[in-house]
Amino acid sequence: MKAYVEKNPLPIHMNGFAFHMVAIPFWKRLSFLFQVLSNGVHGNASYYPIEQDIIIQNWIKHLLFKYSNMNVLAGLLHAELKAVLEECPPETAQIFLWKLTGFHRAGYSNGQIADRLGKDAYFVHFAFLDCLHLLLQRSIEESKSNLLSELTADLFENLSSPITRSSMSTLVYLKKGYSVSEIAVVRQLKESTIEDHIVELALHTSEIKLDDYVSEPLIEEIRRVARKLETKSLKAIRQELAVEASYFQIRLVLAEGR
């Protein structure tokens, strides 16, 4: 696996840190919903459900009841899937679609797709994850995908991780190279809120690079003052610093040191 990855860089949308806990239940919901709607719009009530998990089945039943009109729901799913998959390379999007089970069509296994394309199973697996993670990214970007958001909202809320769903959303934008101010505009939040997210991510993950926000000399100065005063008080540290620093920068340095 290591040798393969060295020769074949991972797809750009893969984000295992953010999505590894929600990817499987999201896929189960999405693929089962696709099967139900695909058969439903064709008037076919006799098919073997691909999902046997009663929790997943009941969740989809509640969703169908909420929307009541299966054709409307199918249209929403088609539109949102199409919009996101168009962002993926054509071959990658095709792999994702082949994995779906629909009306009179069973989803292909990774091995079947690999044989069909003349690729190896690793390529197929990573291509599938690339699309799946992109769908998850879009699901937590406000006002982008209403149905996808509905498929994932409670999954993020139920994570045992101390990181909030909103901070996860900020992380997605950070990985795309957005600045704090740009994220605040896109998400329609205060810059201070985005800074709170970054501190939270720094506390609980290794995803934040401290030197992206604080210069090395300032990092050392903040650490020196914190050690000298033996305190975590932002105000006390800021007053003692020999150079100017924001509370955000001080918080980041303290968070990184925990």
C-alpha cells in the first residue's frame, strides 16, 4: 500500500481525518436511498434491499415520509449528485456511479470495476473515496446541498470527537487554501468565529500549521512569557510580551503546546 501511494498520489478530495467516522454510514444511507428512489420512480416494489441494517432502513423511511413525493426527492438527489460528480474527473465519477445499485441494476464491486477499466483495485477504491469525500465536503458547506446536508447532519453531530461540525466545515475550506477572512465571507460568520474553529482544530488535531498564523520569533516569545508567568491568562501574557500579538495568536500557541 505504501509503495502504491508513493507512485500514485491520493486524490485531491480525500480527507480521511475529517470523514473517516461518517463515510460508511453516509454511503449506506446514500446508496440505499438511491436504490429505493430508482425503483420507486419506475414503479417497481419487488427488489431485494441492499441495506439490511434496520437503523438505516428506518432512517430512509422517515426521510421518504418527510418528503412524501418520491419523484420530487428523486429529482433533488439526481440534481445534487450530478452537480458534485461533475467536479470529479469523468472516470472517477463513473466509478462512483457503477458502485450504486438501481432499477434492474446491481452495483459493481471494486474488483469488477477494476477488470472493466483495466485498473487495479487500489485505484478503484481511492477513486470511489475521492467522490464520496467530496460529497461529504459539499454536505457541510452551507447552502450548497440541502439533501446531502440532511443525509449527514446528525452523523457529524453524533461523533464522539470534540470537534464540532462547524469547525469541520472550516477545515474543509482551510484545506482549499481559503484565508480566515475569505471563510468568514463564504460561511457568513464573524472572523472571530473562524478563529475559534482554528484554535479548536489546533487543540484536537494535527491539521493546523502554527507557522501559518504566527511567526517563529513570536511563537518563541509567547512560550517564553507563558513559562515565565506560569499562566494561561491571555491578557497577562499579552501585556508582558515585548512584541505585538493578537489573542488569536496567543491562543493558538498555547493550544499547540497542550
